[in-house]
Amino acid sequence: MTLIDLANPTRFLSLTARLLPWLAAATAILLAIGLYQSAMAPDDYQQGATVKIMFIHVPNAWLSMFVWGVMSLAALGTLVWRHPLADVAAKAAAPIGAAFTFLALVTGSLWGRPMWGTYWEWDARLTSVLILFLMYLGLIALWRAVEDPSRAARAAAILTLVGAINLPIIKFSVDWWNTLHQPASVMRMGGPALDRAFLIPLLVMAVAFSLLFLTLHLAAMRNEILRRRVRTLQMMQASRRSA
Amino acid sequence: MSLGPYAPFIVTSYLLATMVVLMLIAWITVDYRRQQQHLRELEAGGVVRRSGRSATDMR
């Protein structure tokens, strides 16, 4: 099956039906391994056991940006190539991205209280991630507000691409401004600054959450394709009644 | 495994993440069943796709 074949929603559904059980199983196994390693990880010499929050917070923070990146690619697919599944992919990803961003904000806040002495600070990193969360909610509201999917798709694609400007701001906010949030300690020049005892569980959890996203995203795309089929059939039913 | 004086912050983080992930899974599962139910009802009412194939056909 080539990539162009996936433009056909029926073929996409067929592939999804075969992939989903394997992806779900791989996600569950990797999450179990990641959670075990997180539980067994030693305390940090400065942060103590609160370092365990990192294994949840960081993968969610990475995914909050990654999902918007995926939606931005899908937005290009909608506007430039008019790929039939591009808008389906973007619409299905938004609630999942919003959930990851919500978790990144809340777990960050719960980590911040014992370490910084405050749940929230209006610094550049925290504020830019909050803006990302609000943008997710705005996009979801837009898709719900516009009844015609093709009109909603174009408006959402433009908004997504405009919102993508926020991604480098989030990433480099800790370098460009003096923030309470620590600078990057994994994806940075010179390699990760984390000890292996923390880095390995963190990477396992990151891969597990990425697989979770892939699984949920494919399932949500399948639902969206079915929803559009329902809409088409309902319109056929309505036109038949009025004829 | 001792979580020390900040155990409530750590436990809350993990519980919250579990709850949100379970909610996402439940929402997607319920939504799938709802869409399939809608399609079955429409097909039972004689509304079929132009291709003639079942709208719930995944093959």
C-alpha cells in the first residue's frame, strides 16, 4: 500500500482496523515498562522524589507541541494539496493535543509548587504553553461552530498555521527570556544533561506517550471519517424526503 | 519506595494523567460506537452510499 492509497478513506479505515490492536498493545506494554522504571528511578539530589513528576510532565509537554506540528502539516495538506484526510487528521488530533497540553500545564504546576514555591508564574514558558492550550480550545470551538466541514477545514487550517508561530516561542522561551522554568536538559546542543538513571525512564515514557498519541489519533480519525459518512447519508435522506 | 514529604504532588500528577488518558480512551470508544449505531440506523432506513457498500464496512 502506497501513501497515495491512504487518500482513500475506505483503504485508510481498513489499514487502521488492522493496525489499532497492535498499536494499543505496544502502547500498554511500553507504558507499563515506563511506569515501572519511573517508580524505580532514584531520588534527585536536589529535587528528591518530585523528580518523578518529570516522567509525566515532559512527555506531555513535548507532545503538546508535536501534536500542533502534526496539525500544521495537516493544515498544509488541506490548503496546498487538498488531501481528503488532511482535515480529518487535524480535527481528530486537536482534542488529544489539548489533553496533553492540559496535563503538561497541571503536572508542571504540581511540580512547581514544591520546587519553586508557587503553582503558577507568568513567565515566558508557562504563558506560551497556556496560549497553546487556549489555541487548541479555539480550534475545537471553530470546528464545532462551522457546520460545513470544507469551510471549517480552510478556516481551521489557516488558524493552525498562524498558531504554529507559537511553537518556536515555546521551545526557545527559556533561552530568549529570563524565566523561572529551567532550560532544555534533553534536546540541547552538547547532548542531554540528565543522568542515565533519569534519561532512560524519561525516553521510554516519551515513546510510550507518542505511541499512545498515534493509537488515539488513528482511532479518532476513523471516528471522524464515520461521522462524515453519517452526515452524507443524513443529507441524502433529507434530500430524498424533500423530493 | 518512599515519596517523601511531597508525595501528594507526585501521586496527584500520576492520578490526573491516568484519569485524562482514560477519559480520552472512553470518549473515542463511545464516539466510535455512536457513529456505527447512526450508520446502522440509516442503512436500516434504506439510505445507502452511492457505491452500494455498507458505510460500516472497514475492509
